Amino acid sequence: MTTYTDDSSIEVRFPKDKAEEQGPRENWSWLPGVIVSSCEDEYQVLVEDERLGIIEGGEMTYPLCFRDASEIRPFTRGRLSQKNVGLLDGAVRISLL
């Protein structure tokens, strides 16, 4: 199984909307993200999808989630922009989906 380092651009299974959230997890979309941290075989991921961003305190924030390696894959559509790096300083919304 692939291992990922912090700041790796990846794709992660995450529901893009409420309808998808109610369906089977294996049918969730593959969305762009960045590994924030890891512990053994679990990863904390910042999901960088514009559809999921919310404005909070005047800043755009994105969800965080925890996933094991089976729900993460290498990013296949090119390198993610680093525009959201500042969000890693605690300005992200936490979601435990």
C-alpha cells in the first residue's frame, strides 16, 4: 500500500454534497486534497474542493477529514495550487465524515 508524506497532493474519498454523503462510502467522489499529518496508517487530509469551501470569519475554509490509505490515492490531474497553505494554521473547518 502507498504511504504519503505531509504536504503530498492526493485525491481522497469525500462526499461532494449531502446526497452523496447519505450513499455508500465507496461511491463517494475522489476530491483533491493535501496530507496535513499522519499517524501510522491514518492520514489527516485537507479537502481542497471549491464546492466545499465556506467563508468563515472572512476567510475561505475547507474541511479536514481522517482517512486510511485505502481511501487516498495519488493526485492524477497535476499538482494542486498552494493557495490554501495558510489554511493549515488553524483556519480550517473540521469535519469527521
